[in-house]
Amino acid sequence: MILEVATLNIKAGLSADFEKAFSEAQKIIASMDGYNSHQLKKCIERNR
């Protein structure tokens, strides 16, 4: 099994737009061969 972790930096004020777009994208992600599961989590750390 392969675990992939991706940190996605979202521009300030665009979190709701991103989550809406991801809602549509996850349908494509879930349809891929070998797909098992995914989770979208918010990070509380901030990179500067």
C-alpha cells in the first residue's frame, strides 16, 4: 500500500471555494483504479 500526504496551501479567504471544488474533484479521485480512501483535513500550522 502507498500512503500519499499532500499539503495544499490555500490562499486566505478562499477556503470555502477550495472545499467546494474539492467536493467535485473527490468524485474523480474516488473513481481511479486502486482507490481506497481519502481524507481532507485542515492544518492548524502556518508556513511563513
